Amino acid sequence: MTLSEKIFSKASGRPVKAGEFTIAAIDRAMTHDITGPLAVKAFYEIMENKEEKKVWDPKKVVIVFDHQSPADSINAAQNHILLRRFAAEQGILNYDINEGVCHQVMPEKGHVLPGDLIVGSDSHTCAYGSLGAFSTGLGSTDMAAVLATGKLWFKVPETIRFNIEGKLPKDVYSKDLILHLIGDVGAEGVRYMTAEFAGETIHYLPVSERMTMSNMAIEMGGKAGLIEPDKTTENYIKERYPKYKLDPDWKSDIGANFAQVRGYDVSELEPQVACPHNVDNVKPVTEVAGTKLDQIFVGSCTNGRFEDIKIMMEAMGSDPIAKGVRLIVVPASRTEYMKVYRAGYIETLMEKGAIVESPCCGPCMGGAFGRLGDGEVGLSTSNRNFKGRQGSPNSFVYLCSPATAGASAITGVITDPREI
């Protein structure tokens, strides 16, 4: 069996294979302030004729406010009120505006374990595959069904295995790697399949960089982005559950039936940049170097961890931000923010002229702040660069690693971090 098939077999209470339809029990459900209100309304419609209108298991549901947090409009404030009342009524854990971006908060707070089947009403829920959980995004109506029953139907996905070998060169990171893979297979190359990332390169990645890989599986059409849990995974989880012991069976078997196996050697991989207006429009940084920038955003569930900001800071060195460039930095969670704070980076960034915001999705989805105007060019460590994603439909967004973002911040143009 593949790892996906094993997780769905556990959740289904019977052996299942790729291509089969199954009703699977959910281990954890997450919703946030954009999609949550619709899910709650649909939940009450489902439960209309029930005497007791309760979610299936409040201990398995998590709510996080991150997309419009703190509320940036009256409508957002009303949505927050609705979700606060729902959480209080149902006894659900609500992190409210206090913790940060849902896809950082969920693993950080111990809500993700290897072998779990996790759903979230957000497309980048696939991020939790970095810890060996099958996690995937749902629409609000499907989430309402989960809230009511604790189960959902799935077609067990086939798996494409990406075997990645070699040591990443200096100033090249997992963001460059995942952009390279997306550029290679295309935006629909893994549609409704599991992208399983394996090989020595992945084995030696820290959890922070694994999260970047799994987070962007959706950008190649993936249903999930799985990485087999190992000692690195176990150590991460033990920080939250000291007695945790990893089940060694949470991996794809030798001889498992993969839809496809693709091999890569990354020993000479260059920093990569996704160019407007699609994530699979990927080019080596050398082909777009010199592109003038108006704004740089470092943050999001893709690259907003302390490790990412540290990489950016190292690329910037002691140099100031280039004149005419806005640098917005948003740590992905309160925990990550405090790491950045204790390292002295916030003071340094503010002295350089950057803007450091409290944890939220922010410019990633053109939210409360940091929108681009007509004709402006942005460079971002987030996950999408669709037309209008970060502001005006007449703006242009490039995606990159924190190293490329840091190098570009001090030059004012897209810059190869290896040249700094």
C-alpha cells in the first residue's frame, strides 16, 4: 500500500485502494474566518430537524481567525462574532485572532499527527502532509457535513512519488525545489492525486522546509502533499507530546502501486521564481534578475516561519532596504513572531524601514493590507500569484524563496541570492 492508502484504510475501517470510493472518519477538522461562517450556516441547515444541534465531536474541531484578522471590515467583524458564538455554544477550541495563520497554528499546537486524516476549509490544508498526515481542503458545504457527522466520502487518490536526490546548493531552499517541481509537472500535473515527496533531499530537510513543500502540493493540483514521517517528524511531535512514539508503518510499502515515479537530482538547482500570473510559470532567477520591484512580502503559511525570516535576514546582511521598495514581513504565528522578536530581527527590520505586522494571512490573499496598485510589481514568499491575488488585476506578482526576497530587498530588483 501507499501511505495514502494506509491512512484511508485506517479511516475507513477496512482496506481500500486508490480509485475506490469510501466513507472515512475524520481525525481533525479546521475552519477559519473566511470559510467558517458559510460552513456554520450550512451545518444548521443540515441539523434543522435534529433536536440536538451539536457537532459530532467538539474536541476534534479547531477554529482559527487569520484571513481578516483583526477584523478589517464590519462584515469581517460580524463573521468573527458568528464564529465566536458558535465555538462557545459547541465547546469548540477557537484560537480567535490570537495565534496566527491556521496552517502554522495546527501543527504547532499539536493538532496534527502522522496517519491522521485531516480536513480544513482551505485549499492549503495539504500543508500538514509534512508531518505524515493526509490533509486536504474542502468547500464550506463539505465542512458542514463533517461538522454534523464526523465523516466524509472520498475517492482514494492515486499517488505520484517524487524521488528527490542530492544536496541543495547554497542559497537554494525547499521553496525553490517545490517551485521547480510545479514548473515541471504543471498546475494540473497531480490533479486529484497525492504528491509524495521522498528521497535523501527530503529526508534531510527540517520540518520548516518540509511544510513549504507540502503546502504547495495544491499548486500542482494535488489532493495532498505527503512526506513519510521519520525521526525528524518524531522529534517535532515530541516537543508537543513527550511520550509520542512514531509507528514505523506510516510509510509507503516497497512495491506499492504508484501512478508514476519521477526522479530529480537537485545538486545543481538554481533559485527559482514563479512569474506572473501562474504558479507553474517558473524560471531560474537568472532569467528574471533585474526586474524592478515596488513591494516585497515575506510571510504566509508557506514561508512565514522563524527559519524563513532568518534566511531573509542573512541575505540582507547589514544593508538597508532599497529606496522605493516596501518590505512587509509577517511571521506566521504568535510563536514564530516571538522567536523573531527574541532574535532581535524586528528591531533591525524596523530600523531598516520595513513593516512588521502581527501574525495573519495579510498580503498573501490581498487581505487587510499590502495590496498592490495598478502596474505595481510584487515579490512574495507566499504560494499564489494569480492575477489580482494581491491587489489590482493590473499588478504583477512573482514568487520566490526567503533568500531571494532578502537579496532583492536590498537591491530593489529581483536578485539572485548567490550574487549577494
